[in-house]
Amino acid sequence: MVVITIDPCDVSRAIEIVYSMRAHGYLVSIDFDWKYVPSNSMSWENNHPTAQFTLYNDVLASWFRLKYE
């Protein structure tokens, strides 16, 4: 299991990545999970949106890093 954070990432880009992965045949909750973390203007630590992808296969994680990071 590999967790990859795309920082910064707006919600439309995160959904575009999910659609692309599903188009390649990968399934949510089986091959990968994802979550969108919106910006928090009340905190100094997270003042911009991010997307976190949890990938359950090392080969998929390598492909994901090459394509989206």
C-alpha cells in the first residue's frame, strides 16, 4: 500500500485523475482509494487543497507517480 499526495490539487483535477484510472480498468476500493482534502483557511498548515491516493499495488503506484506527479 502506497499513499501519494498531490499538492496542490483542486477537486476537478482529482476527479479527472479518478476518471482516468477507472478508464484504464482500475477499480475504486479494490485497486485504489482517494480523498480530497479542501483548503482550510483557519489553519496555517493546510492552506491549499490536496488529493490523497492510496494505491494497493506497487506497480500501479509506480505508474501513478510517473503519470501524475
